[in-house]
Amino acid sequence: MRKYKPSVFYFFLIVVCFSLVQISYAQDGRYKISGKITGIGDAKVLLMNKPRGIGSAFKKEIYDSCYSTNDCFSFSGELNEIKFLSIEVPFVDRSWLTFIGENKDIRIDGDKNAIHDAKVSGSPQTDVYHHYIYDISHPAHINDEKVLDSLAALKDSGRSEKLISEYRTMSNRRDEADLFNQIVEHPDNYGLLYELWGVSTFIPRDSVQKYYSKFSNEIKRTSLGKVLYYSVFEYDKIIQKGKKMPDFSMPDTTQCMRSISDFRGKYVLLDFWASWCGPCLAELPALKKIDSLYRKKGLEIVGISLDTEKTLWKDAIKENNINWTNLSDLKGGNNKGAQLLRVFGIPARFLLDPKGNLLILNSPLAEVEELLSQIL
């Protein structure tokens, strides 16, 4: 029997043990996220939920935190579904690294001055998504900017506008085709679902339905998969003019739970807004005028805020002297009412009759005022 030197034997033993640990994470449905961010030393590292690019209505969540040792950090746990995760080091770099979390052993290596560019290894989901973003979508958009700049520089402004419009139509079709081709090739990729959700209001509904149907059941069962399914398959059946709006509840500023059905017997104007929304605040004088004209005639305005911070929400109400009922679950874009009514931008208004039937679906304030002048 061949004998190994002790040092060689221990080396093989370490390799085998490490491999078994790697396998155990996948088999036990757990993740391990470890890595090194050169230059952070001993610092707090956050594991969060940020995708690529977020807006003011995004509700940030910290899933876990740890302190690095000599630039190295590690997290472990279990995910109940595939989702976006992010690594961030507070006060070191304002950017963050986004990747797709899955129950695997994932390695991250980067530098404190460019955390967003760190290398992610061991995540097939992230590999596919990054290929689409950085090898297909991003290069095409860089080229688009160059072409559009050259067209804008043409001396004939009329011809320039026509060519720009034609080129944008062509590039939008190309983007749609590129995304669809990737979905067909990688139906189990969460990042591609996220991208489809992002453009779902800009492309024909039947196209979104066709693309969605290509995803695997695992992806369709994710929280985002269910949101997109409702948006493109169920919304039009449930939310219709003349049809009763499904009830929903959320806390008011005193943390008392209120339901929209509490206001039955009155006309109800649902006003979706947020403390950070400039256009919402700019329309407050007009909204206050409507309130003063029609409150005594049976109109109840109910503000529904897409804020994520209670203090900002309540301060905005006080500073702007908003005296009608205000509700918020502080979930930002994931607000229960916003998801039900498919609110993608604010301000947004919906008018209900005294029986709870929808009269207006997300129309400009002028149209709301015109209808109120006719019925009250």
C-alpha cells in the first residue's frame, strides 16, 4: 500500500473536508457568502436586499451584519426563495454590490473603492444575469447613446427628430428581443424576471404574458414572480371601472389599522403620494381646494404614502398641513394598496363611489375635479 507523507496526507484531508462543506451547504439548502474586500480592514459589513438601481420608494432591509477581520467577512443562512442580495460597507463606499442570492457557497472579492465592481463566484444565477446586463444590454445602450448623439447633431432638425424616433423604436424592439432570447435560454434566472418586471409597463401586455410563461415554476413562485403574474394576468379582471375595489387595510399616523371599507357611504379619493415626491407636493394646493369644496358634500380624501420612514412621512404631513386621513404600511413600492392598484408612479389617484365601486383609475387631478363637479 502506498504511503503518503504526513504533510501531503493532511493536505488531501483538508481538500476533502472543504469539498464536503461546500456540498453540505447546497444539500442542506443553506448559503455561505464569504469574501475579501481589500482595504476595509476590520469594519461592519451589511447583507442587504438592494437590486441594481433603486428609487426613493424602495424599502431597504438589512438581513444580516458582521465585522470583517483583515478585510475578510462571512455570512451564512438559509433563503426560502431566490432573491437579490447586496453587500455594503457603511461609511467606506457609498455604492454596493448586487448579486442574486441562492443557497450555495458564494465568494466575493473586491476593493473598498469599487465595491460595486467586486467579483462574484459560485452563483450561476448571478453569472447569467451579469452576462445579460454587461455583455448584451449595457454595450448596446452605450452604442445607442453614440448613435443618438450623432443624429441629434444633424443640421436638419426635422429630419433629426424623425431619425431619432425611428432609431428609438428599433432599439426598443432589439432590447425586447434580447431579453426574450435570454429568458428562453435561461428560464430559471431570477434576474431576467426582474428585468421583465421593470419593462412590463412599456411593452404590450400580451408580450409580457408570453415572456412570463417561459419562466420555470420555481421563478414564477418567487414573491416577484407572483407580483408580475398579478400585474399582467389578474389586474384587468379585478380592477375595473364600475366594479367594487377589493378592500385593504393599513395603519394611520397613530398606528390604528384602517380599512378603505371604513369610508363606505362617502365618495373616496385615494391619493398615492410620498414625502419625497415633488409633483405630489406641488399638487397639494389643488388637492386642498378639492377637499374644501367637496368634503361637506360627501368626499373623503385618503392619502396613501409610499414612504419607508415613519418620521419623514409624519413630518411631511405636519409641514404641509395635510388634514385628511393618511395611511401607510411604510413598505414603499411594496405598499399593499399600490400593488393592488398597480401604482408604478406617483402621484396617482383613484375615485370610489359610496358603495366602493371604482369611478376613476389613476387619472390626472383635473379629470378627478371635473367628475366631482358633476356628481357632487
